[in-house]
Amino acid sequence: MDEMDGVDREIGKRYIVLKVCSVQLLIACIMKRLFAVFMVFAAVAMLPALASAKSAACPLSFGLYSYEQRSPLNAETYWKCDYPVFEPSPVGSIINAAILKAVVSRTPSPEQKPAAATVEAAANAFIEECEALMKDGKEHAWAWQSETTGEVLLDRPGLVSVSIFTYAFTGGAHGMTITQNMVFDTATGKQLGLVDFFTPGFESTLDKLIERRFRQMRGLSESEPLNGEKGGLFEDKIAHNDNFAITGSGIGFLYNQYDIAPYAAGQIEIDLSFDDLKEILR
């Protein structure tokens, strides 16, 4: 009997140990599953942050949008555009709205009417005004043309630079060309200005760099006036403007016709390398 009692006690001990192990294993499995569920929820919660980080760290994807409309009265009268549109996203939508505004605002609008909000409205307004002149039989009511093209000059993590070029002819001796450059922060969609790239008080140094480069371009000595025959400017000075673009090698400033010189001078572009600008760059 004592021997049997000893066997029973041993079996009981092993059963208790086995039961304890089973409980521990069950608790471990439950904890493992809870941890897995926690990780799933954590990953879902982090998705917006990850998406934001991706948009800030990677170049933005974009395509080209094209639109053309011609007058039924005269096929030589037309309005057309071809410009970049960025991928649908909170940031892309902000940038696209700024680009669209630049595209439609370059189109001459009928007097007493607000600027168009869409390319279709801009095309309609442009063509309808020309057709009204044609129907009235006014002298010199010739065909009008408006062509706008857009280009992405730079698309890199954190920064995108876009240029919008418009040529419009509405009669007269010649048409007009206008280029508008825009630089955007790809993390927020904000359009950036010179103050975002240069240190405070940059203006005087930047103007000197621009003048020096212009003199090099025109072969002017330091004593020759900028508004002389070789310089061709309206005034004996040249300064920075807000029409700038960021490129892979530096910053370019563009002056449209009549900004600082006569129409015949064409558009004037001043390109400065990052090395030229190193003293005033942030």
C-alpha cells in the first residue's frame, strides 16, 4: 500500500506540473495574439504619418493635362494648354490649384468679368470675346490665339519647381509671351518665396550678384550704364524679382517682356549657381 501511495503521489505531482505548464502555454499564446493585434492597430494608426513622410521624402508623380478649343466661326482662333498635374493627394491638390490659377490667369478676360476658374471657362471667354469683335465687323478683328505650356523643372524630395509659359495674340503688331515660375514645398504644398531659401538681409547681396551676371552676359564693364545701348534696360539698375525657379544647379530669375526692358529685348534670364549664392543661402 505504501508503494501504491507513493506512485499516486508522483502521478499527482506530474499532473500538477503538466497543468501548470499548460496554463503557462495558454497565457503565452494569448499574449502573443494580443501583441499581434496591438501591432496591427499601431500600423494602421501610423499610416497617415507614413504617407506624409513618403510625400515629403519622395518626388511627386505627375502627368500632363491637355485641352484645346477652337472657334466655330474661325478655326484659326483657338485657346489651348498643356501643363503638369500632380497625383491626387492633399499636397498634390494644393499645387494643382496654384498651377491652374497660373494657367487661366494668363488668358485675357473680357472687361468687367472675373478671371476664369477652369480651363474650359478661360477658353470660352477668350474665344467669345474674339467672336464678338468679328461679328461687329470692327477693323483689325483678326483671329486670336492663346497657347500655354507647363514644365516641371525640378522634382526632388522636398521640392518641386514648375514653369508656366503662355503666348497670346489678340491683335496688334505682335503677341505677348509670359512665363511664371513657381516653387513648392512637397511636404505641405506651400508655394515658397526667396525668404525660404536665403538668410535675412539677402536683398542687397543678391542684387549685386544679379547685376554682375547681367553685365557678364551683355559684355558690360562695371562703369557702363545698364540702360545704355549694350545694356538695353529701362533703368540703370537691375534687381531680383519673385519670378524665380530652382534648378539642379542653382536659382534662375526670369524677367518677362516689358518688366525691365523693351519688347524687342525678349525675356531676360539670370542664372546663378548655388556656389555663387553660398554666402546668403540658408
